[in-house]
Amino acid sequence: MSMNEDHGQPEGAGHPEEAARLETDLARKALENNDREKARKLFYSILTRLSADPLASADSASLFVTACLDLSDLSFVLGKGFGELVMFLRTALETAEQIGDRRSHALINLHLGRLFYFSERRHKAMTAFEKGKSEAEALGDEDILIRSAEFVGLYYHTQGLFKKAVRYFEQAIESFEQGETVQVINPSSPIWLGYCATYLGQFHRAIGTLDYYYRFSLERKDISLATTIRSVLGIVLLHLRKKDEASFHLSGALQEAITTGNALALYFTRGGLACFHLMEGRLREARDGLIQCLSEGANSGLIRQYASPMILEMIYELHRAGLSPVPGFSFHREILRIMQEPNIHLRGVALRLSAVEKIAKEEQPDAVRKDLEDSEACLIRAGTPVQLAKTRLELVRLNLKQGKQEEARLLARRARKNLSGYVREFYPDDLRHLISVKGDKYTDADSYEEFLIRFMDTIRELMPANDPDTLLHRAVRATNRFFGAERGGLFWFGRGRKKKPVLRAACNMTEKETASENFRSNLALIFKAYRENSVQTARLSANSFSAYREKALLCLPFEVRGEVRGVLYHDNSYLKECFDFLSKTQLRRLARSLSSHIEHIFELSRNRERIAVTSALKPENSNLQEIVAQSPVMIRVLGQTDRIALSDSTVLILGETGVGKELLARRIHTMSRRHDKPLVIVDPTVIPENLVESELFGHEKGAFTGADSQRIGRMELAHEGTLFIDEIGEVPGSLQVKLLRVLQEKSLTRVGGTRSISSDFRLVAATNRDLAQEVAAGRFREDLYYRLNVIPVVLPPLRERIEDVPLLARHFLRRYAVKYNHPDLEMTPTDEAMLLKYNWPGNIRELQNIMERAVLLSDGHRLALNLPEGRSSYSKNPFEDMPSLEEMQRRYIRYVLEKTGGKISGPDGAAERLGMKRTTLYTRMKKLGMR
């Protein structure tokens, strides 16, 4: 397909809806090719094309709403095109409401909130955020909560409630990192998390997060997003008074923003460079830079958007110096505006600056004190220690001026405590005599108490969790925060001392980075700590900021069962003295203490493996089989299942093939009051259609040719127990009315018989079909559908519970490692990444088959993991990737099923098209891991 070069319209697409559909396909392909700018233009074209009448049809409405959300996210990724978004989003909001699309309605409100926030409509932003947040929480499923996380975080950020905001940005940042290029989710989360960490005084965390995601975005070739993150990194470094490093990043981001046309990055960068000029004493350059920043921002739809107190402090300094006000941005006007808006952080700063001006004008001390005390209250609530310390230091000066020496000294010490490890950067020289600062950060009782609090907070973060991997990652994040490091990793050594260690858990670093040439000297220090069982620290000189270069390294070896098995590694690229606050003796004590906690984690892992191996040795059909899951969506499903198991109601399990519907049915039976009675399973797909009735109802001797003896049917066998009918959608229409009668009357008659036989069973049914559609098509009885659909339970496909993939993979690995005598096999982080990236069309059954094959084909030391190629690789040539015969069969059956709309039996069904019996096709699909 070609595009009309003048208007970007697909050739031959005259109808707006048809053209929009074609452009949507082109936009998706552009995203797959990482051409985000082309995709943005296509989505804009779709919205322009459909905006005259988005409700022309259901498809048109859906296309419009989806394109609008995609355009909004892409605009923030690329930092451009904000001006036209409001009109589109408002139209999309009305459209979503008209078609009853509650999910999109919630998201559009949140997108509007973000846009209003950037365009000086903060009160409208709060209203839109609150509506979208309420709607998303009412829906409550995992997908909508993840997609709304960045916006809810921004909602709290807008109010200056950074501790609350951080929780949501942390949730959002995970989906950003795991997201594919074809769908951008939570693209700004690293930026907002960096800002929040800065205001909370966690500079190491802010720098580590921003630096990592800057490199991560470059690796993904998201150049515009990387530029925006880099501009914020420069601003954060300015907050920390690292002027040279800040200037390097801001200057680089400026050029990149101009080159890529990234208005958002340009806005951030111009503001940051204006602050840099102010720090260097160049007030006129600062004023000119701020004017340019505001002018360019307004032209792009970014109007007076800032959360950094540096901007407010800058306009006060320009005002104090007597320079003419920046047009539309005078000091008194900003103070008045901030006092009427919801951001308590900026309000606290504004109150302090108002107090400072009153002091300069020699106004009444009581008025000054009230402003400062109100400022203190706001900043305590915001949880921003640096700004709180600044306010308390102004109170110190006021107390000294009024002769209140002891009050001044106490407040001075509290301000020092607020500044924690950044006294050198922020504590004013004229007040240092009040706190007797010495070289060591922890020489007085307050500082030592703070050290203990930080250490206990770290230990609390290592409290037990269900998953050992989660605990390890939590340990690295906690120690990262404790030591003030930007990056961290837990390196695990095998039994051989010459073997390269495995990165078991990490914070702001990747396995790829640790394998690079740049990490070689770091790895040498890790080996030294491991071999000598001694704490290692190092300072390195970095002459360039062009790439990540560590200035300070820390390696803490840890023991498991009395043997050194690994090293906890941390580094920092901007603060070379960050590990100096503890002596080698203290570090050794910490290493011993942390070793006991890490050993506990590995002991937990070993216990789980022992339990898993014991389970793997049990017969596979055991009713006690455990459902392996840790994802929130599955925990909710299992919680729902366990509750309804205690009732006697009919349960309908819905889900794709291979998701574990039979296993869930077994769980329902095991937890029900009928658990000591039989569980009878019947699968109509493996029974010839003409024998299904006999299998279910049983038959009398001589009822038909071949009925040489009496046969008791499955429904009769299930008396007082549970009957599980798998793929109930395959029950022939002629039998559906008989099945309904049995459910109503709890009695049946065998084929060829006349006697009514009572059978009181609980029915659990399962299907991979949409039974409502089957009813509409006349293939399934409506009355039977309503009888079955009493309590529907939806089992999500594996791609929607992706966090369960590693857990399931290890479960199957342990089972088959025992079965095939390969006890030393382990999954590497690379294996895990491959599994997480794959889409799992065959769900759990496919994963099980793949893991069994990987064990069988392994050499006993390395898992032979081999995943099928994605469908895009054979869409044009099915043989291009040289698939196995088994994979070729699997692909062709899927292709035929797509053509028949999932229909297997009957006229024009997949079985007929393939020239196979229905039962033969089902058996083949089962063998291929497709059922």
C-alpha cells in the first residue's frame, strides 16, 4: 500500500472509516519499526478524518477513541503536538460515553488531566484526574490500574504529595520497562519518579533512575524520550549543586531537543539552563533564558508548568535584584497563584520566600514567623526535607535576631537532620557554628540515630515475601537506598571460583551492562571481594560525562551456610564520597548482618524447591495438584474460586485453550463439600459425536449396534460428586436440551432405557468459546447458557499474567529435571527474559511442552530453551525461519481456525476443511500443545 504524499491518505481509501482502518494498520507498523513520528502523524490524520462524525458506526467510534489515546501518549513521548490534543480528547470522551466504553472514558479523563496540568489549568486538571481515578478504581482490574498508574501518580504530584505519588510511579515504571514499542504505556513515569525522589531528598535514587532510563531509552531507540529524561537528569543535578555535570547534560539535551523538535524537552532544558545561569551569578542571562523558555513553551501548549522550587526561587532572586519582571511571570503574581492552587510543596516554598521578603522590608516579626511556621507545616506534609530545612534555617535566623539562642540551636540541629547526608551541599556557612559540623557525617547522636533508623528501614524491606526473587530484588533496592547508591546488583557465584557470577537481582542496571567491556574493572573488584571475603571500596576518576562512569564502588561479600557465595555490589557516578560515611569495620558488621538475611532468602528458595520437587513426583492427575501463580489477577481468580467452591452452584470456567481450566475445576472439587466423592471428567472433543450421548448418559445393553453390555454414564458416576464437562460448547445441539433437563430435574435416563435414575452432582463446565456469540449464532441453546452462566470464572491467558511465566517455568523445570535426571539445570536471566518476551499463544500447555523439550535436549548443564518464532516472521513466507514439521502443523491449524472463526466441527468447520475427523483434529491439537 502506498500513501498519497500530499495528504498522507492511503490510495484507494475513499470512505473515512475504511481509510482510518488502513491508517491504523500503517501506524501500528510504524511503531513496530520504531518510527514514532510517522505513527503520530497517522494517528492525527485518523482523528482529523473521523472527527466530523466519530459515531458514524461502532467501528468508527472505537477507531477514534483508540487513536486519540495513542496520539496523546505519543505526543508526550515525542514532546510535541500538545495544542490540538484537547479538542480530540474532549470529542473522544463524549464518544466513549456514547458507546458505553467505561475503560476508555476513565483513561481519557486521566489524559485530559495530564494535558490541563501542563497548560496552566491546574484546577481543571484536578477535576479530570479525580474523575478518571475514580472510574479506573471502580473498574478495578489489573490492566486498567497499571494503565492509570502514571496519571494517578501525577495527580498526587500535582498536590505536592510526593510519597503517595512515588508508589504509583514505581508501579507505572515497571510497565514502561516491560512494554513493547508498539504500545507506549506510562512513558513519563521515570521522569516523575526522578522529580519526586529529588524533592524527597533521595538524590541518589533520582539520579540512578533517570540515568538508567536515559540509557534504557537510547537502547530502545526512543531518542525523543531519552532527550526529555536527560533534560530532567540535568535539572536534578542542579538541585544537588553538581553544576558541571548538570551543564553537560542540559547542553546536550538542548541540542537533541532542537534536532528532534521535542518541545517538552526544550521547555525543561531552557528552564534548567536559566537556573544554571542564576547559580553562576548571571542574573540577566537567567532572566533572558526564562523568557525564552516561557515563550517557546506557550507556543507549544506548555504554559507556566513547573514543580521545581528552583523556578520560584529564581524569580524571587530576579525580583530582589531589581530586574524588571518577566512578562506575565512576576514574583508577586506567582506567589498569589500558588497560594490558590493545590500544590502544598510550592505553597511551602512561596510562604518562605514571602517571609524572606518581609524580613528585607523589615515588616513585623510576628507576620514573618507566621509565614515561616505555615511554610514548615506545608513542607512537613509534603515530606520534602531540603525545602523544610531551608524554612527552618530562616526560623533560626529569626530566633537569633530576637535573641532566642537555644531555640535557634535546636532548630539548627533539626534542619541539619533534615539535610541528612547533604549538609555540605546545603547547610549555610553563617549558621554552621550552631551545629559544630565535623568531617564525619555521623559524629553526633542525632546522626548516629539517623544511621540506625536507615539501617532498620533497610532490614524491614527484607521482611518475608512469597517469592525469593522478589525478596532479592527488594534487598538490592533497600541497600541501594541505604548506601545512597545509584545502581546495585546481587552477584551469585557457582561452586567454581573461576566461574563468572550471575546477576540474580538488580536496581538500575542490566545483565547486558555487566557483561560489557566498561564493567570489566568493576567485575574485577567483585571477584576480589568474593575471593578474599572482604569488603571492597574504590573511587574512580571520571573525566567525561558522555557515558555512565562510576566514581565510587562498594562490594560486600555475603555467606550462605558458612560459605561465601556472592557479592552485593553498589556504585555511584556523581557522588564519589557517597560510601564514606561508614568505616571498614562498620561495613564488615553490615555485611555480616545482611548475609543472614540473604541466607534466609536462599533458604526460603531451597524449601520451595523441595516442596516443588515433591509435588513434581506426584502423579500428574492427582487432585492435589497445585495451581502455580503469584500474579494479582490470578490471586483474585483463585480467591473467587475458593469462595464459590463452598457453594453448590454451577460454575462456568471461561478461557483460551491451555490456560488450566481442568486444573481449576479440580481445585473447585477439592475445596468443595463433595471433595470425598468422585470427580468425573468428560471431554466431548475426544469422543466421536455419535457416542457423546452414550458417554454422558450411559446405555443399556442392546440399545444400539455395538452396545453389547450395559454402560454407566459419566453423569451417573458423578452422583454426590462433581461432573466436569470440558469444552461444553462442543456438546451437540441435540444433546443440549437433554443436558438441561438433567440439570433441572437431577435425574436421567440411559440410552435405550426407560428407568429414571437420580444423580445429584455439582456441574463445573469449561469452554474456550464465547457462548453468548454461539447463542446468537444459533449453535448453543439460550436456556442452557443461562443455566450454566450462574457463576462465570474467567481464567486469563498467560500473556495477561506474564509475571507467572518464570514461576511456572521453574515449576516445570524442576519436574522434568527430576524426571529426566538433570538435577543441575537452572534458568538464567537470559532464559527468563526470552520467556517473558514470548506471547504464549498456546498458554500454559505450550510452556510446559517447551520446558520439557528444553530439559530433554539439554546437555545436563545448560537449558536448551528454544521458542517458536513470532507470527510476523512467517506471515509472508511460512518456511523462511525453517520451522519444524510440528511447528508447521501448529501454524497451519491456527491459520485454518482463524478462517473458520474458531469453529471446529460441522459444515465448513476446521475439521471439514482439513479433511479430518473432529476427534482426530482435537487429538492432534492436544499433542501440539494447542489445547
